[in-house]
Amino acid sequence: MEWSGRQAVFFSLSLFVLWTLATYFLEGRLLTLQRPEATMLRLGYTTLANIIIGTLASLLLMRYFLSHTAGFDPAFFGVTGLSRTVIVVIIGLILGLAVFALQSPPSWNPVVLVNAYSQTLVVSIAEVLVCWSLLGGTIINFGREGRPFWLLALALVISAVLFGLYHFAHSPPFNTLRMVGLLTVVGLLTGIFFLAAKNFYGTIIFHNFLALKGVTQALAGAGHLDKYKTLQLPLLITALAALLVLIVLDLTLIRGLLSTQRGT
């Protein structure tokens, strides 16, 4: 059954709402990210909201759109070849680290940064896939032929605004009006990188550095930074698992489909 661009946008927005609600009930309402000791709560939030809904469901929708909606370009979902992916990941790493350094972070302890980066990575994967790959990519692909500049700008603004609003579902201090406004600006930076790179792996690396300052500052403000001075194995394992899930799902659901389409 052939889908229209309108249907694709509707289902992308529906997934965004579902992901935001899951974030609120599993994180914001329970203050999960403010409690380093709440391992099982954090695991449940990470698994359901960010891995199952944010990652798996996003990629399933992208696969369905690419196979059932004529004219959709996988590059606008952030799906590009291996060589471009490697280059963009390196660029995202360098730019992200530079932006992080310019913000005067509360700690340069490498163990603290590894723990905090691991904590935010799982969420960043879902954020990039839902807000920019799926939503932004669907809006741009809705334009089909030509994809004028105003459509790219519209996708950029909508993705950034929804990314900001999504943080009302998180625990303090990320659910304040001031923080949501700030994160909307962060969303614009991420969106510009995504549109230029057309690759979600590099965008995730870049975006996660933007999130790192906020998380380390929140931990410092809550007096929990010292707890991150020893390696937190649950955080590291969860981050590696989420990254592995992303790679496996990308290879099987998206690139497997594209390979089949090129062969027919």
C-alpha cells in the first residue's frame, strides 16, 4: 500500500508524542536522571523510552516510509554510506568537543566525562532519530522533487522546537521554560549539523557533546558529581548496548532494505 507524505508526517508526530509521554512517566515524574543509585529505574526508562520507542520504532517507521512512500530519499533520514559516516563522525567528535570546551564545563575529570557521556548517549540516540532523522527527514521528503530551501528551514525549526518542548517531560532543571528555550537553540545547532552532514551517526556524536555540559552541570548542582568519579559500569554497558542496537537495526532494517531495492 502506497503511503502519502501527509500520512508519514502524521505517524512521525504520533511517535514523537508517544516517546515524550514515555519519557515523562519513566523519567520526569520519577526524577530518574537525578538519582545515580536508581539503576533499575534508569534501565527501564532507557529501554522503553529510548531504545524501543526512540530507536527501534523510529527506524521501523523510516523503513516503512522508504518502502511504501514514493520519492523518499534515505539521505534526508541521515542514512549515507560508510565513508561519509566515518568522516562525519570524526567531524562531529571534533566540533562537539570544541563546543563543550568553550562552555567552561564544571569538570574535566575524564572518568566523570565518560560516565556522563555514557548516560546521555542513550538519550541522544533517541533524540536525533526522533526529532531530526524521522520528523525532520519526513518533512523534507514530503517536498519530494526539488525540496526548496523554505522546506529545509521549516524542518529545521519544527525539529528544534519539538526537541525543546520534549524536555518539559524531563526532570528538573531540564523542564523549565528557560531551559526549554535554551535547548531549542541547541536543537537548531544540531539541526544545522544534521542537514549539512546528512548522517545520523555523526549528528548523535555532535549532539551528545551539546548535552554533556547540561548533564554535568545538573549533577554538580545536585551534589552528585563526586559519584561519577568512579566508572559506572551500568552506564557504560547501557550506552554500548544502545549503540550496538542502533548499528544492528540500521544494518538490518534500513541498509538491508536499500540493498534489496538497489538489487531489484
